Amino acid sequence: MPEQFLINFTPQETRIALMQHGVVQELHVERSGGRGIVGNVYMGRVVRVLPGMQSAFVEIGLDRTAFLHVAEVCGGKSGPDARPIERLLSEGQSIMVQVLKDPIGTKGARLTTQVSFAGRLLVYLPQDRHIGISQRIENEVERDSLRVRIQALAPEEDAGGFIVRTVAETATDEELAGDIAYLRRLWQEILSRSRCVSGPTLLHQDLDLAQRILRDMANHETQNIIVDSRETFQKLDQFAREYVPQITDKIVHYTGERPLFDLYNIEEEIQKALARRVDLKSGGYLIFDQTEAMTTVDVNTGGFVGVRNFDETIFKTNLEATQTVARQLRLRNLGGIIIVDFIDMDSADHREAVLAELNKALALDHTRVTVSGFTQLGLVEMTRKRTRESLAHVLCEPCPTCSGRGEVKTARTVCYEIMREVLRESRQFSTGEMRVLAAPVVIDLFLDEESQALAMLSDFIERPVSLHAESGYNQEQFDIVLM
């Protein structure tokens, strides 16, 4: 499908939007202060080995120690003859590791000792002799041909194996040889650096976001790559000429006065992607709820009444929702377990059609998605590979008022909490007066509907209770001052 990339660069952050048919499908954000570390190689230090979990915690210089499972340790693969982790690693040991997953939430980074490096056409496996072919190259003749070509360009006596990426399907031998030489040179530089340091130390940092987009996502279907920064344009142009010359002519420097993301209406789409509700063109809508364990999507007909009967209205709404669900998963970068609650359909044919349409829409996703189908409760279960923080986690933080609950206590609830606290403190402390500091809406309720209750409380504790409105307090916040 024809696509274009829009790159908005500032010294603080880089934002890249993937557009298809004029509609933003994916948004990637990388901030200079919080750049992802997937692909980085470190000389780490083992700080704890856990035989019960067959795992280890490794210090690599981050705020939290990183996690290394025995299956990701060279020589520690699973199976009846597998060696336990306590025989492979020891506390205090220095070890070269690569980051598989960024730290997400409270979880530390996920590591492996089986390092790999991605080039434009190939992935290099310096500790392996295997030659693999991307599963997206389905033609068996083409797969065998590529394997033979790689074996000829990288004889077995040379160290390392390779995985052939999808974009290598039309590559020349010269291009493949250049990728092989670059990747092997990179590995030798890392090895040389590792001999001079002890953990925790960064040995190799992966490319920045814009360069990774050129390396991993730009292809023959890419119409253009528009960059709004001259410095970034020159950097990408130089990178493309060296590693992806076929897309050099597609990189364009945008010099217009109007901001690039405003021109393509992306700023508005970002705001919509942070909202809980997403409206459908028909009048229906979706509700997205993201939690630590999973994301749920609820489909509703809303104002859509249809033109024939109720079953047809439900079917049309669900069909339209499949496209929006697939797009929002990409745009919001939602990962892990995802549950979609489509409107209940009595017809098995309708359910099959909705599921087929959903799978078709999800096939455009660059991230692996597995759909399990409808459950007995009529829900669609799926998983989407989680490789980085979601858009909401990158751009937002929990509400300081509700602490992420999405709700706040009513003013009346807070009034009753205050009265209980006044009673509690009156029994502990002897004072002449008790002053309540609270939000204006709470104080107004005390002065109006709850004035009699407050007067009764004051009589009961035999001391005056005064009120003071604090405009800076949120609705749940209050203090009781002993005068």
C-alpha cells in the first residue's frame, strides 16, 4: 500500500507519522531524554542469580536492573538436557548482553546474550551459523535461492549466521555483500571495545528513530519521506546514500511556513489517539480502556440507527469498527492482551465476516498480532507484540487528582470524610479551634446543604470548626489545622 513518512524534529524530540491514503496510521515518538534502548549492547554485571526462576538480574547502568532468563543465555536453552542458570552465571560476573525490550512500567529491560544486529537487508547473528529466511518471503524457490546466495557471499568458515529480511528479496549480490561487510565490521568494533571495559558499560547504541525508520520500514511502496529539519534531512540523506541508496531521492526537505504536522492534520489525530472515546463515521463509537494487564475495546452503536433492521445495524457498526480498531492499535501502539467487545451478533455468518475483516485490517500492522477469534462470551481475544511504551504512556502521566482511577470522589463524599477526620482528631488533641482547608466546591457544600451537620459536629466535640477555601486544592484534597 502506498505510504509516506512525515518527520517532525526538534532538539527535544523526534516524531514520525506513517501516512497511508492521507490518513495517519502509526506515530513514533522518541525523546532525547528518554530514547529507547532496544538493540543496545552493554557489558553488564550479574547482581543476582535466581535458580527458582531460572533467571538473573543484570546491572547495565539503568535505574532498574534488567532481567535475563536462562533461555536467552548462550548454552542455556530449554529442554531436558539444558544447563541450569546457576551453572552458567555467577554473581559479580561480567557479561555482554543486548536489550530485547525497553523497561515498561515497573518492569526492567529484558536481555539476551545472543546478540544480533540488523542491517538494511540482513540480520547478523555473530554467535550462530544459521541462515534463515524471513517468513514473509513465501516462495520456496526464492527462499532456497536466497539461502544459496548468502552461503556463497558468507562462507561457513567465516564467523556468524544471517537472517534474510523481506526487503532483500530483490537485492543484488553487491548490496548483500555490502550489508555483510558492514555488520561484521560493527561486530568487530564491539568486540574490541568489550575487551577494554568492565560492566556496566554501553558498548553499542542502536540507530536513532529516524534512521531506524529508513532502515526498517521504508521500501518500494514509500512515496516520499518529508523532513522539516535541515540538519535531520542532511543526516538522513547521508545515511540513505550509504545504506539505502534506492530511497535517497524520496527524502524531501519541507520548508513551508505552516508546521508539517499541522499541514497534514496530525496534531488533531494525536489528541484523538489520547482520548478514551473514538467516534465512528456512522454514529457509533469505541471506548478504549488501557490497564497494566490488558486493553479493552467496547463497540457501541451510539446514534447509528441503520436503514433496515437492528441486526443489520449491529453488523454494519461492527464491520466499521474493525478498521478503526486496527488503526487505533497501531496509532496508540497498544500491546499485550487486547479484548474487543463487539456488539452481540446472532448470525454466525456475521461473526465470521467481522472476524475476517478484522484479520484483513490487522494484516497491515508492522507488529505481530495474533487473533484467537470469538470466545464463548462473544469477545474477540488477541495479542499484539509489546516492544515499546504505548503512545499514552509516552505522552501522558496518571492524573494527580484521581491517581489514574479516572474518577474523583464527590464533594459530598469528601465532606463526610472531613467530618470523620475532625471527630477523630478531636479525640486525640485538645485545641481551642479546628480549621478545615479544602477546595471551594467542598467548602460551599459545608456552608449550604451540610451546614446543619457541621454545626451538630461542632456541638458534639464542644469546639468551633472554621472553614477556609483553598483555590489550589483539588476536590479530594483537604487539611485540618489545629488552632
